[in-house]
Amino acid sequence: MKEFDPESLAQYNGKDGKPVYVAYQGRVFDLTGSRLWKTGAHMKRHSSGKDLTAEIIAAPHDPDVLERFPQVGILKPDKEAEMPLPNWLNRLLTRVPILRRHPHPMVVHFPIALTVVPTFFILLYLITGTRSFETTAFQCLGAAILFIPVGMLSGFLTWWLNYQAKPMKPVRIKIIFSIILLALVLIAFIWRLLAPDILLSFAGFGFVYFLLILSLIPVVTVVGWYGAKLTFPFEK
């Protein structure tokens, strides 16, 4: 059987009429005949011409579906590119493959929601005068302080497991803006804690506080945008 390395395998990406090859656990399969891979990508997130072992293990379907397609070669391991995982972690990921990809996408929804909704609750308070809406916004900030670090830690874990913690522009941007987001939330929470009546007057400091809360939306949008680009990359 033909031996592939990552560079030679990358040529079989389904573009410009090229065959569609993917690697799984050291075996290279020809998926050209699959209608689900006809563009060289599956579900607009899994690209061919790569080792997709991690993605296939974490996929909702059984890896045995690959046996329907011909094996055309084997993939030589890229020892320099891969960072070996501890044996205990390898065993855990084998038993619970969902831990490899899903914890971060699942956890990150909480800080996204908790930093977006305070603006809308404050607007409801300003429109209706109902103080409980403003209190809810404050409570969401407190919950966000708890969940943002959890989301960041799960992101670092996913980056390490699936990308060997390689320098990547989207990850770098996500890290920077996540730190900014956490800092802004902490400032807003402490400010509101020390000045419970900050929004009784929408002038002066009250207006500045509202702008601070409003700024959370574009910051968390940047974090979510670059996370989505990793999960669902654009087709060029």
C-alpha cells in the first residue's frame, strides 16, 4: 500500500477534481464516491486531505462507516508535529471520546449568553422602571464571572488535545479577547456591587456603566466568531 505523509495526503483534498482522501488511525481511505464528501468537505466543517482520527472518534456515527470505502494507503505518523498525550489521558479519551471535542463548544454557550443578556435586561429596566430587571442583569454578571474561566480552561484543553497547542491566529485572538471580556465583567460587577443605584440616573456615571455593559456584546462576539471559524471554516 502507498505510504502518505501529511504533505502528500494534503494534495487529495477534493478540490479541482482531485480525489478525496482522509486518514483514520493510520489508514487512508478514498471517500471520492461519497456524496457527503463530494466537495472535499463533510458538513462544512471536516476537510479532506487530513488525518481526521480525532474528528471521526468524536463523530455521532460509528467509525465502521469508513469500511464501506477502499483503503488506498497508510499514513506515516508525523512525530515532530504531534505532542504525545499521557497514557492515562489517552485511555480516558478512548473510553469517552466526547471529551476530545465537545466540552468547550458546550460550556462556552454559558458565558456568551451571560454577557449578552445584561444589556437587554438593563434596557427593560430603563423602559419599564422595574428594578428586578436591573437586578437580573447584575446576577448574570456574577454568573459570567464563574463561567468565563470554565470556558477558557475547556478551550485550552481542546486546543491542546486537537491542535497540539500550536500557535494559531484564531486561538490567539480568542485568548486575548476572553481575557478582555473577563476583565470588563469583573469591573462592571464590582462597580455595580459598590454602587447599587448606579442606574437610578442615566446621566454621568450611569451612562458610562451602561456603555461598559454594552461593550460586552462586541467583545464576546469576536470570541464566538473566531471559535466558529475553527469549527465551521469558510470555504475558499
